[in-house]
Amino acid sequence: MLSSKLTKMLYGGDYNPEQWDKSVWPEDMRMIRLAGMDIATVNVFSWAMLQPNDDTYDFSTLDEIMDMLHANGIYACLATSTGAHPAWMARKYPEILRVDFDGRKRKFGGRHNSCANSLVYRTYSAKLAGKIAERYKDHPALLLWHVSNEYGGECYCDNCAAAFRVWLKKKYGTLDKLNEQWNTRFWGHTFYDWDEIVPPNMLSEQWSPRHTCFQGISLDYTRFNSDSMLDCYKLEYDELKKHTPNVPVTTNLMGAYKPLDYFKWAKHMDIVSWDNYPSADTPVSYTAMMHDLMRGLKGGEPFLLMEQTPSQQNWQAYNSLKRPGVMALWSYQAVAHGADSVMFFQLRRSVGACEKYHGALIEHVGHEHTRVFRECAQLGSELSQLGDKLLNSRGSAKVGILFDWENWWAVEYSSGPSAALKYTDEVHKYYDALYQQNIAVDMVAMDADFSQYDVLIAPVMYMVKPGVAARLEQFTQTGGTFITTFFSGIVNENDIVTLGGYPGELRNLLGIWAEEIDALFPDQRNRIVMNDTLGKLSGEYECGLLCDLLHSEGADVIATYGEDFYKGMPVVTRNRFGQGEAWYVGSSPEASFLQGLLGQICEARGITPILPAVAGVEVVKRAKDGQSYVFVLNHNADAQSFDLGSVSGTELLTGAKLSGSAEVAGRGVLIIEEAK
């Protein structure tokens, strides 16, 4: 962790002085200090500068950059530069270049254009990381290592084909086992030699990134791809640790980035960091969920907000400005959910290429007399004022939402039942229902300790991994409340259907049998009809997407369908199981139903909102050393009054004493240090 070394939250961002004449550097330093910043991520894309050919390394410019940062009291988040290999390397060693999904060999260009299984790439990238670590291991500016940048991209070349076969041998041991788990007798695909196996892309088993003839091979190749890039990261990690065992190592993640299993990656990261780039129309609850997911990768430990834009992005279809106050509001949202830093891409705007219109602390005009700079400087002043009060603070949630990358892949590789089924959308619906009520949530891995929660929610748990069903039964047996949904319990970890009736291994726990699954067209709806009043739930609600046709096998029927030939069949059930209960929601309901259902379940378990809910006002609670802090974040353009309930204390940014009720400005933030 970084927190023990710091006296305040880190504030800064990506800085690329090598792209500028050195005459500009002193003015950059003046403005970066003027904004209250104390960390710069440097050397992210400098491989070509550092290594102009096979045998030559030139660190002279990086030496100057590191010395300049130290002289100005700025920490270095020092990157290894391996996110984009040099042009000379691609020309001399073409095997380093990726082959895309369509089977085309790439030319030099872009970034993340390196085959993760290229021995050339692995050798040169690890060697460069080692040389950088050896050179700067004792440099006083060095605070944090940053490996590569935003890992991503798939490759289907011969390097990867050979490595995939090795990976499969380790997983399955024998071809007989592989053939069984991939169900290769379907369409006569039985393999008799490992070399017969080729990567699943447009030339073989898949006709689109989501559609595949054999889910088993596509699922395994996605796992293999994530593992291959992780292996590249680990090679650099090991080189850095060889020279600097006490300097933390990270790489910047990208929220719910589908190709990489971040729960697996996080086990090899000293601290999680991520890049947050919501659109102007992204639901704020979705951004909150992404922060909580990043915090959940290491079991609730704080993370670093490595990148966000001070104002404008450049790669979206419509790159609107962040309205006054939004930059600070979204920065504090990250802090509220567990960030120990606020950092930007970028500190100075590039003069050319594809990111020249991406926002920056220092605009093209080149001075500090801009709205964006004033807002950044104001935030810098506030973060200095807060000091270390919030560093390494933690949340405390009794509700956990299970999130699993492999389940995500399997759900969306599935041949049916609906193209509209999106795993993260369904997870977000449940998260949002709690978010709107100010009920704290953790995003939880499948291998986490379930006992720390009173309520566990697993939306669309299509894949049931070994041992998970038994652990969920134990959780519920001993008093927990488990909630899952339609299209759950269907397959094992290799996408082989669990026979004997849906929801497979969860059938005993849930007390139901799902006979069929109906997929509704986008304009179709069914109705959830409550059998009785449940808290604030009564009457009827819309549902859609999928409808499981359920039979109770001991579960209480809470609600039934209101339409179609399965009218009157169960849609929401509750099964008493030991000291706890297991709920099943057989369709995708409207938001008001989920808010009512989850609110009632939480109330029954004594889980209460942090503060009474006000539309558009987010409330998050953090704690450190016995002291609690309540964040009130107003995502509305207008001021909002709210009830503080039992919360009273001092607002840290103004020093005001608050109790009873309070007002928060439009797009404003209150941070209340609770009175003890």
C-alpha cells in the first residue's frame, strides 16, 4: 500500500514531456505545482526513445525528467513503456505482431499491437523493465511502478496457437478429457492430436466475437488470452521486484473490461489502479459500481484513480465538456468509493495525433487562465486541506453482489436464449436498486469469504463453478439471504449443461425447477403479479427479456406471471433453507420492483440506508481508525435539501457544523466527519 508513505491524497496525472521541447518543461512544472499536484505518471509510451535499436539503450531524457520531478517535489509513477513496441522491432521481428480475429497479420501501428505469446516481445519487454528498475531503483522521485498501459487485445497467430495447446494440456491432461468437456462429438469435432486444435476465430469456430459454434473452446481461449497477457505483466513485475522489492507495482485497469479477468489479475498487483471514462450520459450508479468493482478486486482495499479527463474526452461519438463542478464531483465520487488518488490523463495536451483534443490541465493556450485549470487547482487545494484523513479509509457493506468474468464470458458466448442479454446490464440493475436507496454494496469474487455478508446477490449466475453451490448452501443454511435470477445454475465451468433440470446445482437451495426459458422480443413485456403485499411491494410490475417457467419444489411463491400461456406460474420465489432464505427472480423486472424487493429484504435483515434517499444525491460512508465520514454527492444541477437523520458532525471542506437537515449545492459535495 502507498498510504503509509503519504501525508495527503495523491493528485496529478499522465505527463509526456518527451513530446515537447525542453524549453516548455519549467513552465509545466510551475503550473503543475500551482494546481497542487504531487505525482506524475511518466514514460508510458517511450520505448522507441529508450531503445532505438537492439543493442542501444538511451535513458538521458528520462534521467532529466526524473530529476526535474524530484527537484519540483513531484513523485514519479514510473511506467515501463511496454504498451507499444518500437517500429524497428516490428520490422526486424515480424512475429511480434498480432493476428486479428479475422486472421489478418497486423502491420506496425497503434498500440497493444504485440503478440502476448511472442518470445521476442516477452524477452525485450522484461529486459527493458529490468533496466529501468535497475537504473531508477534509488531515485528519490520514484513512488510507484506502472507496468505497460491498459492491457488489451487478442491475438490468433501461430505463437498463440502453440501456447494455447500447452495451456490446454496443463488444464485437461488428456485429449479424452478435453473432448469430453468441449463436447466435440457434436458436429464430429473429435481431436486425436493436440496439433489439430486451432484458435477459435473467424477462420475456425466463431463467426463474430460473441457467436461461436463451440462455447468450450471459445471460453478456454478467452481464459488463455487473459492469462497470456497476465504472464507478460508478471514477467515485468518480477523484474521490477528484483531491484525494488518495496516499491508497489500496478497496471491501469479499465473497469468492467470484458477480455481480462481482473479478479485473477488483482492477485498479482500490489495496488489496483484504474482509468475512469464515463460518458456524459453514463448512469452515475454505473460509475459507482465500477469504482466498487475495482475496490472489490482486492477484497475492499483502496485503489488508485489513475486516469480521468479534467473535462473533454476525444474518442467518443459526442465529446461533451464536463460542466462546471462535475470534474470535482466525479473525483470525490471515486474517493468516496475507495480511491487514494485523483489523477488525470493528461497534464498537458498533445499537439498532434489522436489525443490532441483530449482534455488536460494545461490546454493548448499554454497558461493557467482557463476554467479547467481553475477547477483543478481548487480541487488540489481541497485535497491538501483534507490531508490524510481519508487515506486508506474503508467502507462497510453487508450486501455483496457476486461478479465473475468467466460467467460473463459464458453468458455472452451462449447460443441463445437472447441477443439482448448483457451480463453487466443485469448486474447493474441490482446494484442500482440498492444505490438509489443509499444501501452500501460490495462487488464480490466467487472465491471470497461469503460469511462477511448478510445478503448475497448473484444476477444471472449461469455458470456454477466447483464448490460454489455448496458454499452458497452453507451461507444460507447459517442465516444468510441469497438472491439469484433467471438463467442461473445452467452449466459448469466448461459450459457443459448440468443435467437433471434447471437451475442445476442450485435447485435444492432455491426449491424450484425451471422447465423452460422464454425469450421476449425487445417490445414485449410480461407482468409480475404479487400474491400478497411484501413491504412496499403490491400489485403489478413489468418484466421482460427472459421469463423462466418455474415450478415450486417447496419454495414460497411470492409473485406469478400475469400474461401469456404461463400466466399464473411462479416468477418470484423464496425458499426457507436452514436459518436463511434463497430468493429467485425469474425475469428482468422494472426498477421500482427491484428497489422494493431489495429494500424489503435489507430492512428485514436490519440493513438500513446511510441517509434517507433523495433523487440524484449519492451517499457513501467511509471509516478509518474508528472515525466515520459521510460523503453527500449531488449529481443534480440544482441544490438539494436532505435529511441527515442521526448523522451530525463537521463538513470538512467548509468547517460548517451540520445536523438535522442540510443543503448541498448543485453538483456539489459535502464530506461530513461524524461526531463521536
